[in-house]
Amino acid sequence: MHSSQADNFKTILLVSTPWPFYSRPSIQLGALKAYLKSEFPELGIKAFHLYLKVAESIGYKKYHEISERTWLAESIYAALLFPERINEIKKVFYREARGKTSLRNVDFSALTSRVKEVSEEIVSIVDWGKCGLVGFSICLCQLTSSLYFIRKIKEIVPDLLIVVGGSVFAGENTHDLLKTFSEIDFVVNGEGELPLSKLVRHIKNSGSIADLPSIPGVVARNGSNADCAVSFHQMSDLTKLPPPDYDDYFHLMKTFPKEKTFFPTLSTESSRGCWWKGSKKSGCAFCNLNLQWDGYRTKTASQVVSEIDFLTSKYKTLSVVFTDNLLPVRESAEIFPMLDKLGKDLRLFAEIRANTPKRILKAMRLGGVCEVQIGIEALSSRLLKKLNKGTTAICNLEIMKNCEELGISNVSNLIFCFPGSDTADVEETLHTLEFATSFRPLRAVYFWLGLGSPVWQNRKSFGLTAVFNHPNYAALFPPDIFRSIRFMIQSYRGDREYQNKLWQPVKKKVKAWNRLYNELQGGFSSSPILSFRDGRDFLIVRQKRIGGDPLTHRIVGIYRDIYLFCSKQRSLKRIVATFPQLKEDKIVKFLKMMVDKRLTFEENGRYLSLAIRLNLMPS
């Protein structure tokens, strides 16, 4: 670091490149900026959500469709980084663009030219020489775009210090990043507040990186820990974090033409990490999201509510997404009733576990939660055990039913082709699907292997014979780079062909499920596919179907009571004990009839009534 740079160490610029959701300010930048401002009020801390400028330039719809698929996103800046590989990169883009309506006939060369034009414009408007340090948040879909901007900035100011962090590189593969890309000076492993603030404090005070001490969580190109095991250095108490600062995102949007402005969705967090470990003490088998965390920490309920109230009032928008890997259950019981009392018509999104109680779901709905992603992943209890989910098929159906009843949109996934899946797993899935069609369809996603995930670490036990970088990286990057980095998305040899064939019936069934749901739920007078109205001593159950009038069923007397009792999954033993006035064989006969009519689901002696109360409002 030269003396002129030390003199200029008055501004720190935090950058997020394409392709995050354009309609959300980056919480990584917002949280880091707010924390650094609190630690260094004398410095100018700025956040550049430059992906928003790219989205405005190429069109929001096109940007959104690109941002939804990793390989579409990474291919565009790969073509700008490595133009000599354009033919291989084009193939990746067009293969991934199939099925995307606005990209079907896109001219890849014209698209990359426009992206290059706006990117060069972005680089030209910043006085990089006045920055003491530039930090890049690199998450999924941001690798090639970040490398492109880093390269361009270094061409202008070769000695400018570049720090990168984020979920794309974590753990030991941070060393790969430094060895491969000479433009990068430091990599932060895990969350950035403490490591980055210590790095800034040292440079600010000494004016040099020559005597940089070892900083936990920071790997320096020429530092004493350059070849050591990578460590974490994270906040032990999240209550010390200030609310995210999104001023720069909104200031940038104010420079757009009026017709290109919109109401963004704000990001917030109530926790970091994931509290679920399960029987194998390693979390969900396929997940590598927690490589950047060490343990699970939460904010207090009052802090979460205060931040949402503050952010929505400051930025005058009411849509908020929780970025937590998993909402904390205990705090959620307090957070959402408190949000309800704010008197704001909030629209919230959150990720939750499948065993979230209905009482919490009701509180969430009243507090403004309109959409959730549930950790469902499978509709086979055998497969859920292999996934280490700690749930069952009947548990998943129950929360799908509860969301349908409460009017919460469920945008959860169903994983196809998980390694080690067998015929019994698929048969169980097909059986459960027969009972799931009354609820919003799950999104079909194909298993992908994440670096560092339990499957990756214990590959032999899942039938993997070899693991390696995903072959798309070989198209995007030159051979020397492809061989030198362990990328976050991996591939493998094992039972892939067998799995693809095995899961074809499920694929067809899920497509049919989507068609059925869309047809039966269409129109302005939409009503649940399977519902009931209570007559106090009888029920009328209505079962919509394609190509005919709805089927209706009347359930009377004690059988009505049994059906309502099973609105929450119950064991046969519990049902029999609750209704001693009826012999067990008659109860079993009734339950079997309900199962045969697809009005009730049974698994391992447990029963769940599937019809939902018509026009139920949470109370």
C-alpha cells in the first residue's frame, strides 16, 4: 500500500454485482455498511448495488429470467472475461435458456454487448483512486461478474486493495481463489463484520499491509495465514447489529426514469446459521448453505420487529423477505404477534421447517406472512430419512394443508434424483402424491451436489464413486482455472442414469399435478379443491374434479368428530382412546373409507384429514 493510498483511505466501497434479485437491496451490503459505519463514523462507507443498474439497462424481465438460473447468469460475464471461449460459453447459455420465454430467441452476442456497455459505463463513473478498499460480496450467480469488475478496476488502479467474501467460496477453497486470481488481495471466510472491521482498522491506523497481523476469518494473499486452515470470526451476539443501511440502493433508483422505478422488497434477518442438525448431527444431507456459519444465533423478537418497522417506515415500502436459512421457532412465536400490532399491511416471506406448528403459522399469517418456502424436499418418509430432514411424509402433507387453509402461498421444493434413492422411495412418493393434489404443487428441482455438503463429504455412503467440478465450469473457464479451483457446484459419478430413469414417473405426476391445480383453482371465484363446511353435528365435504361436478360427502355424528379430530395428524391409538364409545373396528373401517376416498391420508398408523375449512380466516 503506497502512501498516496493511505492518504486516500477515507472511503470504503462495498459492491454487489449481477445477478441477485434486482428488486431487493443486498442485505450483505446493507448489513456490512451499517456495521462499518457504527465502527468508523469518520470514514465514508458506500454500498454500490450495481446489479440494479444492469437490470435497469437490459430490462427487468430479462434480468429476472437470467438471475433465476446459475448457468445463464455465469455465462454472460464469462463471455466478457474469456472471449476466446465464446463458442463453448454460448452452448451453455442456449442450453439453459430453453423454456425461458423472453430468452428463447435472444441474441447472445447482442446481450453480452449490452451488458459490457453498461458495465464499462458503471466502472467509468466511479473514482476508484479515491477508495482505500473495495469489498465484493460474491454469492450464487455472482462469480464471473465479480471477477469481471475486479479485473476492470485493477486495470485502472492496480494497487487498490480488493477484499472478497460470500457464500460462493467458503472454508479451504478460499485458498484456491487467492492462488488463481492475483487481482484479489484478501478473502473473508464467513460473515464479514468482525474480520473486515479489524482489517480496516489495521490499515487505517498503520497505513500499510506489510505488517498485517493474522486476522481470524481473513485470508491474505501474502499474510502469515495464507496457507493455514481457514477460521471463522463472527458475531456472537446479533443484538449488537444495527439495522441494514439501504440508502445507496434507493438513491441509485432515484436516478432512473420514472417508468423504471418500483417498490422494492426489503431484506431482513432474525438469525444466522441453522439450528437443525438431526440424527446425523450434520444438517440436511444435500445442504452446504452453512459453510459460512459456525453455530446458530438469533436476534431478540423486539429487535426484529423494531428493524422491520424502522426499515419499512424509512423506505416507504411494505414487502419484506426474511433471509434466514431457517426462522427461529421460539422467537417467531413472539415476532409475528408483535408485527401484527404495528398496524402495517406487511407482505412477508420466510423459510421454515415442515414441523412448524399451526399456531405459529396462524401468527405468521396475521403478522403479514403471505409466502413461505418449507423444507419439504420429499414426500417419502424413507427418502426424508436419507435426506436427514427429521420429518415424515404425513408431516409434510399437514403443513401443506395448513398453508392452503390459511392462505399462505407455499413455494417449496420436491427434490428429484437424490443419490441412493430406490424404487421404494419413488413408490412412496407416487402414493403420497395421490393425496397431495388438493394443495399447491411443489416445485420440481433436480438434486445438485454442493461442495462441502454431507453428501459431498460422505460420498461413498450415498453411492458416489467420484466428485469433481461441474462440467459447465469447464466451458466457462480456461482449463488452468478449471483445474485450480474447487467450485461450489460439483458433479459426480454414481447412479445418475439410474436415478433419471427411476424418477420419470414422479416427473410426469408432478406435471399432471400442476395442470390439475391450475385448472381447478382458476377463475375469480377460486375455492379450495378439497374443503368442508361444518353443520355442528355433520360435515359436508366438497371435492372438486376435472370434467365433472364436484363430489360431495356428508359425514355425520361421531364420525364428524373423528374427522375433525384428525385435522391434526393422530395415531390410531389416540383416536380410539378419544372416542371410547365407538369400537375400534368401526373406527378403522371409517378411516379406511376416508382414505379410499382420498379425504384422509394414512401413514404408519397415523391419520390426517385433508379437507380444509372453507373460508377459514386465522384468529
